[in-house]
Amino acid sequence: MGSDGQNWYLGLTYDQWVPLSVSGPTPAARYKHAAVTVDGKLYIIGGSRNGRYLSDIQVFDLKSLTWSTIKLNSGVLPATSGHNMTLWENKLLFLAGHSKDVSDTVTVRFIDLQSYECGVIETFGKLPVARGGQSVTLFGSKLIMFGGEDQHRRLLNDISVLDLETMTWSTVETTQTSPAPRFDHTAALHANRYLLILGGCSHSIFFNDLHVLDLETMEWSQPQLQGDLVSPRAGHAGVTIGDNWYIVGGGDNKSGVPETLMLNIKGGDVHKVTAKGKTCSCRKWRNYHISCSHASKFCGHSEIKPKSYTSGVQVRSRLKNDMDIAPARMTRKCSLCKEMGHTKAQFPTRF
């Protein structure tokens, strides 16, 4: 994959990971770093390499596919791992993480993207205990911090909120059953109301559970995932696109996780979709027919037509599958079918 022109992404093949040809000084391999995209550039700060904390600031231009390094004009950014970063106004906010610069409470730093100056932001209120491996999620003008591990290796499952307008911390009392204390999980915001927490680990257990916090009622719930089994993992990454949450990487102490998961947040269905093989791990999508609405929804997103699965040949029959049960039972089994009003009658025996 070359980097000719700034529209290189137009040549990508759907549903396939491909290596990119990049230029510039490639950063050292690392983990537990923080990353955020701003105006077509990916900023990566810190992390760990062979147990050593890093403090460099790397920038990847997503148009030219070029790496570069930022040198600060003033201020010192301590080597940090397991921190979080978010964009607020024209500054990168750099929160928490493990560092040799020991503090009893969470430190908030900034990097000005115009002047390349950095410093510490004074915060007020009830400052949370210092930690690493937490999640920090932007919710309007507030940052929602969950969990992590403090400098004494104590695991946490608390919720702290930083108001970015006043730079004031507050703690939140929640109801129902909170997630078990954990770190190195991933978090996402859905419908500007729900905070989702997936996976992570303790010192002996790797989790594969999903927890949801209603940010209006501050009530926890634990939806039961449908579809493919999610393997326990920590250190994974996630990104939301519409109602879908894509989870990449992570693993446990034995091995890494190779697959890419797609969690339909609205319906709670987990699918490993492979367009090239025309299959879905939910086993309701087969070659030569479309048997379920998640297949039709996927086809709609990727502009694949039903005939694409038959090489232009009209198919006179189809495999017996889960769509052959009564429509009422199908809507109970599949939330996407229920959402789309899907029944067996909508998918006849031929295209």
C-alpha cells in the first residue's frame, strides 16, 4: 500500500487489515501509551517499552502517512505509562498514569498544540487517588474516569468526574452492582448518555464482561452479550462508529487476541464479520443466501448486493437455518431482527 496522494484510504479493501507504507522516523514499539486524533493527525504520547516509561511525543499525519516528533518549547513531560489523553479546546489534556514523578492524586497536564508548551493544570474539589490503567471518557464538558490501579497496586472501580469548565473534581455515588475493580479495560460513550465498560483485568483474572452506567440515573447494569463469545482480554482498544463498537487487540497472560470484534451497542449483539468469506460468527449468514437482518444491514453498509453471493447465478434453494423458526421466536432471539421488523417472509427462497 503506497502513500501516493492524500486519498490513499480510497484504495483499501473492506474488512481487511493491511500494512501501510509510511515515511519519517518510526517510533519505538510500545504499549500502555495514549493516543488521540486532531485535524487529521494522530498524536501518541508516552507508554512503556521493556518495562521503561517513555516521554516522547510522536505525530502521524493521516494524509501523508508521515511520522514526526514534537519537541516542546517549554515545560517537561514526565515519562508516563497507562495514562489517558483527550482534546479540549486547543490543548491535549494528559491525565493520570504511572510515572516516577510520584503524586498522591491524579495530575492533569496540558500540551498547547500551537505553542508546544506544556504544564500542569491546577484542579480543585475532591481529587482522585493517583492511578494508571483507568479509562477516561469525554462526556460533554466533563471527563468520566473509571477504575485503574493505584501506586500501591490497589485495584479501583470508582467513578470520578472532572468538570473541564471549572477544573473541579467530584466523586459520584452509583447504584446497583458496580463492575469488579479492574484496569486496562476500554470504555465508550453511547447516545450521549451511557458509559460502556468492556473487559480489563485484575491481578489474577481477565474479564470479558460488559457493564453500562446510565449517566442520568448513575445506575449500573450488565447486559448479556448475544452472538459470538468474547474472549477475556485487557489492553485492547475500541472505537465507536454509529451504533457499532469495534474492539481490537488485547489479550491475557498467555496470548494476544487476533480477531476484531464488532459489538452492536443498540442491540447487544457481537459479531465477527468476514466479508471476504461471506460469513458471520453468529452462524446466521451463509454463502448463497442472506438469512438474518445483521447480514442485510452489513450488506447495506458495504453496498454488497445479494447477487454478489451467487456470482450472478439465481439460486433456487437455500440452506435450512435459524430463519426457519417462527417469526415471533426469531424476534426474541435477535434484537436486530426485532429492530428491523425482519421475518422469514422477507427473505424468500430465491433472490
